[in-house]
Amino acid sequence: MLGLGEAATLKEIRSAYRRLAHHYHPDKHDSADEENNEMMKKLNRAYKVLVDYCNDYRYSFRKEDTSRTYPFDEDLRTWRDKWSF
């Protein structure tokens, strides 16, 4: 719906939403245009789902998980090893 790839940052999600919302917003077009109104509703739902997911996402700082997710991030490994849980 937002034209995002398989992975996106929260900043990319917001940018895509704003770009499309600007294009389809009812104030930019004839308010009787049902197609634009319906597209805005779909965009709003998609944006809410993605932002809610990002806000509620739980990060794991276990050694196995961080090593697999960030195999080349030396700073994260140093931090993780220093502050063991």
C-alpha cells in the first residue's frame, strides 16, 4: 500500500505515508471524489498498522540474537558484553 520494500525504517514509513497522503488527500481534490477518500482511508489504516507494529516491537539483546541480527556491529557486541543481562 505504501510502496515500501521488504524492510523499512520508521522514517521511511512516515515519508512514504506523507508523500501518498499529500497526493490523495481530499482537500487537494474534489471532496466528492470517492476514490481519493477511499484511498486515504486505506493509507491511514496501513500507516497505523505499521506504526503500531514498530512501536510495540520487542528487541532481544541476547548474545545469540544480536550476533545473528548484527553480525558486523562491533559497537553493539562491546556494549552487550559489557552490560551482560
